[in-house]
Amino acid sequence: MDIQIIPHALAGAVTPPPSKSMAHRLIIAAALASGVSTVKNVAFSQDIEATLRCMQALGAAWEQTADGALHITGVASHTHSGELPRFDCGESGSTLRFLIPIALAVCGGGIFTGRGRLMQRPQKPYFDLFDEKGIFYEQTGDELTVRGTLPAGEYRLPGNVSSQFFTGLLFALPLLSGESTVVSTTALESADYITMTANALAEAGIHIASSAQPFPVFHISPAEYQPVSAAVEADWSQAAFWYAAKFLQNPVTLSGLNHASAQGDMVVAALYEKLSRPGDIEIDLSGCPDLLPPLAVMAASRRGKTHFVGAARLRIKESDRLATVCSLLNALGVSAQEGPDFLLVDGTAQFTDGIADGANDHRIVMAAAVAASAASGPVTIRGAEAVKKSYPDFWEEYQRLGGEVHVL
């Protein structure tokens, strides 16, 4: 779906949708528990639908009640047939990486499929561990087969890989019969996401001990997952787009956010203040890579150059986000240059009209929409439906706040 946005101020109060990152984790914790769990305030984005679909394939069941709550019956009461289940992960990297070790622990593996760029995203950290542990894996095109017994013991990962690999192991290892450790062999990036995982596990009665020697080591003991009763808090990564709208002088106010959240993307509030001051600055994205698109929109409209660093992992997201963010800004009249692991943005007075390629990436589309609210003329966005991946109500909210959107 292609749309055209006629520049118009956005005004009013907005509550960001529930945290996709926390919803994944709570749903998985509930699915691994015995009995029935309740998870409230879940937004049915395409990524969350993927996780629910995969939990069913694992052996869990779920239903949604009239009040919107999810009631999830865990896999503890399910007997597996012995055949490897098939897991359709859609385009959700979290679903795929969380589930690979879980499937090994629960049912001896699985066959994983996906769409878009998902199956091109690297799984080497797992493959290296599987080579060490004698676990079979084979990837042919967009299908990955993993089979074997996940043993208790030590698992070593470099700290600069996606935190999703750590999370998958932290979910799976309590299901085993022996003591295990997950060792970060270098300084740990995106540590806040691992804190979110630990919080979700705690909701299911699983407590992870950690130590540092000199890098984090997580100690996991065998434990039974207990039923979960929790609500998903609002998503700071999605709130970042409304912060960007505020930065562009749209009178938008945000509500419903937890300012004591474990979500690492809560740093957007501090970065908003940092970007509000003129002059050349540097922002390290290693702990908050998903914030680049909205932060780049802010950087484009400030006085001074903004150097985003620590961003190499953005090249393996739904799109190559260093390239697609740079292209978006250039298309709307902003001077920006990409490098192997950085983006340099030279602030300008105003976005121009133009055509923005959404690159089948929800965050690129939302960044383009926010920029369009303050452009000098109409902005066409290609592939606007990509927002369904994480924020299915985005266009309704955008128009409710006064945005003028026309489907082409």
C-alpha cells in the first residue's frame, strides 16, 4: 500500500502500544508453564501473532477473552508426537531466535521458516554452540532444521551479538536437568533486553543469578515454570516516534509510559533532551539500535551534525537500516552519509517533499510518517502497510492526531 501524506501538525495525547519485546517474553514464559496463565494488554501485531502461532506449534494453547486478556495453557500438559514441529516465525527475529533453543529443550528441535529477510539474518552464534554440543542443524533457503538434545552446561557467547541469543538460552536452560551457565565473553551490549528477559522469567518463578568475572555470567538452575499473571507495559521503542513528532514542534503529549521501566529504549527521553541542544554530538546506539529511525528524524531537524555510532547490527534488521534511514533522509532533502557502522546526519531547517521507500520495514515507514508531518510538501510513502509488524494501529493514531493520509 502506497500513501501520500499532506503535511499537517499532529496534536493531542497518545499512549504508545504495549511493548512488543515484553509481550514476546511473557507469552513464551506462560507457554512454558504448567496450567493456565493470563497476560493482559497485548497488541496483536504480526510479530506477536508469529510468537503465538509458534507457541501453538510447540504445544501450548491460547484464547483471548472479551476484556482482551490472553489465557495461555502451557506445554507442560502436552505430549509431543516425536516428529519435529514446524514453526512459522513470519518476519519476527525475536520469535525465531528465542525459540530455537526452547524447541530443542522441549521437543528435540524443530523446522523453522520465515518471510522477508528473516532467514537471512545470522544465526552463527547458535551454530557455533551447536557444533560444540553435537546438535544437528541445516539451513536450506528459507528453512532451518535443528535437531538434538540440548545439554546442561556452559554456553559462551560474545557480548556484542544480539541479546536475542542470550534470551533464547535463558528461557531454555531452566528446562534441563542440570546446572548451566551462559557466559558473555566480551562486554555485554543491549543488556537492558536481558534484564527484561529476567523480569519475564521472574513472573514465571524462574530466577536467574548473575555475576561478573570480568564480563557477565548467568547461572541457571533447573526449575519448573509457574503460571504467569502479568500485564504488558507501554512500548518505549514506539514512543520514540511520538518523541520525534514532538521534536518537530508537533504539540503531542505522551501518556501511559513507565518511567521506571527496564526497557532500554527508555533512553529516548534523555536523547531527546541531548538532541534539543545545538552543536555537533555523538550518540552510541549499541544498547538501543531500534531507536535510530526516530532519532535520525530528530537529528535531521536540529542545528549541528549528529554522528550515530555502534550501529553495525542495524544492517541485519528488517532492512539494512543504516542504508534505508540514510536514503529516507536524502529523499526528503537532508544531508546524511552512512558508513560500515555509523550514520552521519547534518541537520537542516525543514524536510522537503519527496518519495520515501518504506523498504518493508515498519520503523522506516513510521519515521517517514513523522518527518512528513513537518515537510514542505506532500510525501509519498511506499509500503506503508509494514507498520502492521509492530504497531497495527499506527495509521489510525496518526490520523486521530490530525495527520492527513491518502491511499494512492
